[in-house]
Amino acid sequence: MKQLICALALVCGGLSMATHAATSGADLAAAMDRIENAELDTTTAGSTAGLTLDHKDFSLQMDSGWGAFFESVTIDSVKHAFALYLEGKGRFRFFPTPAVERGQMNRFFKTDSLDRPFEKAVILLGDSLSAVVAKSLKPLT
């Protein structure tokens, strides 16, 4: 059975939309609309075989498969990659340090951590982790 893991709380590296005083509420609302309606950017597709991402309390490993970024969003004239789609054979591990996060994990998943295989995933990420992934994707053959 295919599994979909949507790690919506993992805004790794901090995609920060409100870092400039010049960003208006209307601009931020427009950016959120673009994020909500974003399509996959197929020009960024690449092999994820051997990809490993480690960041704070989570780890993601891909044994095989492919991935692509969603269309980037521009805020204050700066493009931001904000999400990555993965398909293939992978494993997602999340071991939150803060007690409140462990409590939420227990509440929703009946465990204080996750260690699960997946075949499809959408990961929200910030600029620094996006750069790591972009360098790691290999051309599809």
C-alpha cells in the first residue's frame, strides 16, 4: 500500500516571508496563494537514489526514486523553493526534542517519534535545505 507522508511542520532552514519591512500583507497573501496553487517544476526533476537529508530532529533517506521541487515563490524579488515532492523507496524519521512536540506526536500517532517507510512524500523546506537538495538531485536517466 502506498503511503503519503506530508511533513507540513518541517519548514527547515526557515522560509521566512516577513523578514523585510517592505513586504506588505497583500504581498504575503499573494505569495500564499501561489504556494497553495503551485505545480511541480518538472525542470527540477532528478534522481533521489542515495539522497540523505539530516536536519535537527528529522532524517530522510531515499534508496531509489525521483524528486522535483514545486514552482518557487518570489517574495521581495527573491525566489524561494518551498516544497519538494518525492516518489520512490524512502524512510522518514522524526524524533522531536521538545516535550510539547513529543506530546503532539503521542496524541496523533500514539508514539513520540516516527520511523516509517514511504513511497510518496511532500516535504516543506526552507532556502538552506532546498540548496542542499538541489545539489544532490542527479539527472534522470
